[in-house]
Amino acid sequence: MEQNKIEELVAKYNEGLTDPSEVLQLEQLIEEGKVDLTQLRSLDRLDEQLIAIESPATSLAMDDKFYAMLIKEKKKQASSSFKFSLPSWNWLAPRLAFSVALVVIGFGAGYMFNTKADPNVELLTKQVADLKESIALSLFEKESATDRLKAVSLTTEMDQVSKKVTEALFQTLNNDPNVNVRLASLEALIPYSKDGNVRAELIRSIGKQDSPLVQVALAELMGMILEKKSVTEFDKILKNDKTPLEVKNRIKESIKVLI
Amino acid sequence: MTAVRDGDVERLGLLFERYKRQLYGFFYGMNRNQELSEDLVQNTFFRILKYRHLFRGEGDFRTWMFHIARNVSHDHYRKDKLKWKESVEDWQDKLGHEENREGEMQSTETNVMLAMAMARLPHDKKEILLLSKYQEKKYKEIGEILGCSEGAVKVKVFRALQELKVIYQQLEKTM
């Protein structure tokens, strides 16, 4: 079919005037790659709307189940790679005695400090948390901003984060090329702002920011946690001629709360 | 995925974090059931782990993942003999449930109606539209999942969108 005929057919379809035989012709052209689906306006609009629909967020239980499965697989892998060879009695005897003693002491201590928490569950919870942390730290290293955002989001799902994680969050807050990732990492650090070291790092971070959005977010946070020591850093931003007026005004509002 | 296949199973966590939302969105689009969709995501990753040695590394991981996801979905429905079709009344009931309300209330009326129209589409048409969405319209890759040509996928998407449009217009009249 000639190009102008194809265009006519597409126009007719877009007007809703095609008959069933013409729709079949159109299908043929779509299959041959002569008509692109985006040319069919009403369908393309519908498709875009469909893409825009978001599904609900997944639960943390789903993540935990996955990580528990991964840990189980890792253990299976480790045990299958273990090669057993029979040791000599001289080598084994003292070790065996020591192990028995340890087991007895363990039972004794367990009896004395008996708590209701299931140690297996506790161990698994700890392993899941460790694995999540390790995944988050790997994601922080990725080139894609989406992956780094996922890393930040993963840290927000943790009950308690390690020093390594807060360091990674600060590294991101201070150096990430993407402003959204920096903002997300700042938000992720808020729950830890009671910690003196985190507060000190947050104050240091003020001088490292060149994005007005992050500067304003930091000013709001400092106002919220009433961190007076941050005023000196904000003064430097206020004195900088390059700082936009809107940012200066927002910072001034936060300083008013602090002094 | 090649690292996972070669023994570094921990790295599957990276793939899980990268694709869990897309995979969940695919299942949720198919069944509108949050708990079931999460179980199916788990089953998919379980199979990925179990059959990791079968990943040849030639194609895209996401394509392979959706191939497995599709099988997981089919197996589930075959086993439970669940109905594919849902009535509008069922849908309205679902919107009333606590777990669905939160997400749906945030959507615009159009989105809710579109989701209702999707729920009324035949299974194969719903599936092709969801694959198109989560595979970002990469029709060649979808063809690999479905075992057909790129052109055939485009025609399937065209037909599915046409039917969706008709159902949507019918719903518009009744609402």
C-alpha cells in the first residue's frame, strides 16, 4: 500500500470511521511495521493512561520473605561446598571435649537467662537485616540514579542502621550528582538526627551543598531539630551572592526559629 | 544475573530490589489482590533461584524474569481454578476493602475506571497490555516471552487496546 493510502487509513481510524475490513488492513500494516501504534491516537492515549496507573506499594513482609529465602539458599550452597574428611583422634579429642564443655555452658547460661524470644527467629532477623544492608550498600555504588534511590529507600526500611549505612547516606547526600537522590538520602537520615555524630555531619553537609533544594531542605531540618550550631554554616550561604533570593528567605526563616 | 548463576546468589537481592515493583505491578494488574501478588513475586524469585543455572546470559534478565512470572501466574490459576473475569460489582466490593482503598482512593476517577476495564479484559489481552507496560513497549522482548514475532505482538497489543477502549466506553456510559 502506498504511503498516502496508509496515512488516509490511519486518519480514518483516528476519526473512528474505519469498517472491520479496514481494521484488518490496519492490523496487517501494524504487523509489517508500516504503521506504528503511537499513530493511533485514541489507543495511544489509553495506553499512556494505563502506564500511568500505579499499583499499591509492596509490604515489608514480602522483602523479608525474599531475603529469608536467599539466606536459606546461601546456607545450602555453603553446606554443599563443604568437603568432609575424617580427622585424627589426637586432633579431634581436645576439640570435642571443648565443644562438649561449650554446649554444657551454653545450656547452663540459656537456663539462667532464659528469655522467650526464639533464637532461630532472632538469628534469621539479624541475617535478613545484614543481607538487606549489604544489598543497600551495593546499590549505592550503582551508576543508575534509580538504583541509588532504591538503596536509600532500602535503608528507610531498616529498624536500625549501621555506621556503614549512615556513612553511605552522607556520602550520597554530599556527592551524588542527582538532586533527588541527595534529597532522599537527607530524608533517610532524619530519624537518626538525634545522634550527635549524625547532627554534626548534617551541619558539615550544609557547606557542601550547591543545590538550592537541598540547602532549603537542610535549613528546614535544622529548624525542626533546633540545631543552633548550624547557623554559622547558613550565614555563609546567605553571604554568597550566588544563592538565589528565595533560598535566602527560606534560610532566614529557619534561622529565626534557631536564634 | 550471570553472577547469580555462577554462584554469587546474594546478588539476586540487587535484582529483587530493581524489579520487585514491576513484577508486583504485573501480578497485581492480573489479579488485583495484594497478598496473592506478593506471593507470586516470591514464587517467581524462588524459581529464578532454583533454575538460575538455566539463565543463558544471552538476553535481558527482565525478559527471562517475565517469562518465569508468566509461568508462575499460569500455574497458580490452573491450580486454583480461579475465574479470570470479574464483574463490576466484585470490583466495587474490592474498592471497599481496606487494603485496596488506600491506593485506589489516590487514583483519579479515570484511573479507577480504566483499572475496572482492565479487570474485565480477557486474560490474554490483559497480560499483553501489562507485559507491554512493564517491558516498556519492547515488543521484540515480549515476542521472546510469548514465542511470537515482534509484529504479532504489536497486533495483539492493538487488539487488546481496542477491546479495552470498548469496555472503557461501556463503563463510562453505565457510571
